Amino acid sequence: MRKPCLLFAGLLGVAATLPACGGGGPKSPPAETDDDFPMPLASGRSPTPPMGWNSWNKFACNITDMFVRQIAQAIVDSGMKDAGYQYVNIDDCWSLAARDASGNLQADPVHFPNGIAPVADFVHSLGLKLGLYGDRGTETCGHRAGSQGYEMQDAMTMASWGVDYLKYDNCPDPGPNPGPIIEPSYETMRMQLDAAEQVVGHNIVFSVCAWSFYEWANRLGQLQRTTTDIKNTWVPDPNSTDAGSIITSVKTNLPLAAYGGPNHWNDPDMLEVGNSDNGAGTVTDVEYQSHFALWAIAAAPLIAGNDLRNMSATTKAILTNKEIVAINQDAFGLQGVQVKQVGEQSVWAKPLNGNGERAVVLLNEAAEAAPVTFRFDEIGLRGGAATVRDLQAQMDEGTFTDSFTALVSSHGTVTVKVVGSEPPRPRGMAYLSDLTPIYAANGLGPVERDTTNGSSDPGDGKPITIRGTPFMKGLGLSAPSAIIYRLGQKCTSFSAQVGVDDSSTGGVGTVRFQVIVDGEVLFDSQNLDGTMPAMPVNVDLTGKRRLKLLVTNADDGSSLDRASWADAKVECDP
């Protein structure tokens, strides 16, 4: 007889007992030795998603020297610094519209009478870092001085003040399809920040806020906005033309998961958690908990925007939950993906930096509480036994066999850590389409096995064909896509034929294939379009632990190009 399991719904851990949802049953076989864990933390300006606070969402232009100091002190006093928050970011309106006689940026003397440098000194004295706002145009969105034509001067000025983080905005509105127009502005500022860093001796994180995702932003910034501005609503306001909301940002960010990672994090905008405290808005605490959990598993920057000097106990508990923060800051650096959706319930998962470890968020968008179930093989583990810990309730749930079910409140989440067994390593000659990856991100729907990627439903593809040549085996996808397999240091080679699939609107599209092994790019196709025949791939895997197959959209302005890793296979020890 199985023992009942205690399940938790929503923010406050409301308990509900469901029978026969775990416990006994056969145990999984012992996990194979995998000394790839823990993986080392990446180097660079932002090896994990930035954590901090920004003034805009709650306060807009109502900022002063004293106010910023109070917020910085509140980060320390509230326990947020101890939880990992470190950036104090001043958004728009800190400067004047006019520059001084030498062309330098000027802090608004009414709000910052002593300038920015003393504020930076105070922030640094608390063991925190200072962020500042700038803009690629001639003026900011708040009609203050922009950096166009002054990039070198402004980068050096801000670096000399002690600025550690630059959010670089996109005003004035560049109009439709602006990517090629605005790219040079962002590239120039990144180059000037690089130069300024050499002079002042400290790194400056570059936040590209271009209002939409561009591949070049992924290359230039340590974080890049993937969405329009977030709004303090759970779903879009039906009475407004502005589609911004918490859920909108989550779903806009999802298809870009393959691009996220150390030093180039996808940014679905800042947190709204706590901005309805004291009846100031309509978002509930349960929805804020879901907001935080979904940002955490997405490896999104955790940039709070509420009044840290006066936040409710619930808001503080959400923002300082170290166990949920830990899945965001995990050194593996993968963006969680939606692995399952049934109606208004969905399951989001990501591998963590430990053998057999996965983080999982169960989301219920429905108006009523509902049970949500996932199988362990749906999150990249073997079936069999696995332990589950509820990270919101901060308590162990026990050992479960093959699957886990939780009752999730309306608009709520349950966030868990699952520890089970990794999928078996490949043996002999193995086609990748016959193996279980530990991670698979795809621009539309699932990565398909032995067919093309059709649309969002599993199994809706066609036979793989590249320039008229059919392939019986392979992986079909919609770029951008990233797929990771464990090798166990027992494989010797990877081979495939790659190209734009003929199913991609008659072969139209441009993509770029990369094979990344233990963090090193060992194959790069450069840009391939639908006129090109399949390109052969052969990569040495001797002694390697992880095989990552990455396909991007080649920055051609299109998205969801259908591409295939045809005849993809590895040769391994028996």
C-alpha cells in the first residue's frame, strides 16, 4: 500500500492530501558515475543571472540621492543581500537633458546634488554594486541626455563614477524592424565600456534593453531584453492596448530559451513582486509567488522593483527564498523550458548542477485549483524512484516512483527539486533520436524524433528531407534550439548531416548549427540557407562529458526556421 503524500498549493503551502501519489514501488538502478558534477562556475562579467533592484517599476522619476541610499541600506537590512541581491540600479531621470560645457553628462542637481559618485561610494561601502541608466539615442525615454555621439565620453564618465552596471535603453522609438539600425549603437557602447573597464579596473555589466530580442544583443550584452515592458498585472489589461503583463512576458521569453546562458541571459524584464502591497494593485501574493518562481526557473535576472523599505512579510519571504534563488543562480546556467502543457496547467523544468538534479515549476493558470502531474522521464530523468523537495514550503515531500502530482492553486505554482537518476549514457553506435537528452529547448513545440518539427504539437512533423535528400533518422527542430546529451566520457565521435529542412516553407530560411562539447565550440556551420545541401558534421568526443547541439536563426530577421540534425549519431564504448 502506498502512503499518501502531502502536497502544497500556491504561495502559502496550503496542504492537500491526495492518495497513492508516490511512495513505494521498485527502486531505480544506481546512478551511473558522472564526475561532471558539480560543474565549475563560468568566468565572465555575469556567470549567473544578475540580482538586484531597479527604481523604475515602482518609482519612475521619483528618485533622489537619499532615496537610493535608503534602498541600498534596505537591501542589507531586509536580508536581500544575504540572499544574493547586489545591484542597486538607478533608472531614467537621474540626469539633466543638457550636458555641461565639456559635453559631460550631468546629474540632476535637485535630486542628486553631489552627483552620482558619492552614491556609488555609499553603495559600495555596503558591499553592493551601483547600476545606472543610459540610452543609445540623442535623448532618453524620459527626455534626458542620451549617449548617441558621446559613447566614449559617457562610458568613461560612468566608469569613473564607479558604475558597475549599465541599462542601455532604445529611445527614441526606432520604428518597425529596427534591428540593423540600432545594432551599431549598442555595439559602440559595449566597445567603449570595454575600453573604460581597462582604465578603471572593474567590470561593467551591459544590459541591452532594445524592447525585443536580437541575436546581436545576445553577443553584446550580459543580459538582453526579450519582451516589451512588463506591467503589474497577471494577464494583459483587457481595457488597454498595452499587452504587457507577467504571463505575457513569461510566454514571450520561452521560445528564446536556447539563447540564454552564462554572460548572455534572456531578460523578460524586471520583477513586479510586491508592487501591489498595501492595496496598490491587483496582483495577488499567490501570483507574485508564481512570478518569482517562473523568473527563477527561466534563469532570468532577478531585479526587484518594489519599495524595499516598506514591504510585507509575504513579499520579503518571496524575494528572499534562498532555495528558489538557488535554482536561478545554478552554475549549469540553463534556462528552464516548458516540458508539458495540458489545458491551463503546465510543467517547467531545468537540469541543475548536480547528478540527477532537476528544478520543476508546476503552473496552474486556471480559475480553480487543479492537480498537476509530471513523469520523471518528462524532465530528463529515468523513471523509477526520485526524491522531491518543495522549495516554496522548504520541506521534503519524500520518495516517489515514476511521477509526482501536486494540487496547485489558481494562478499558483508549486516549485520542487527532484533528485533521481540521469538517463543512461549512449552505448555502441547510437542515434540521438533514440536517446533521452538531459535538456531540450526548442523555438516551437518539442524537438521531434525522426521527423521534422511541424508546429507546437508533438508528432506533427514530416519525414526529414534536406534539398530533396530524405533521412530516416534525425532530430527535427525550429530554431532557436539547444539539446544536451550526457556522454559519460565513454564516446569517441559525433556525426550528422545538417541543413534547413525542406519543410521550412519550401526550404526558405537561414540557420547556424554549432556543436558545443564541454563548453567548447567544436563545429560551426556558419550561416546555412535553404538553397544549400546537407552539410556533414564530424566531431571528436574522446573523453568528453556533454554534447550540446545549438541551432540559431543566424540573425536574419526571421524566426522558427525548420532545421534538422539528420542522421545524428554517436559512437561510444559498449
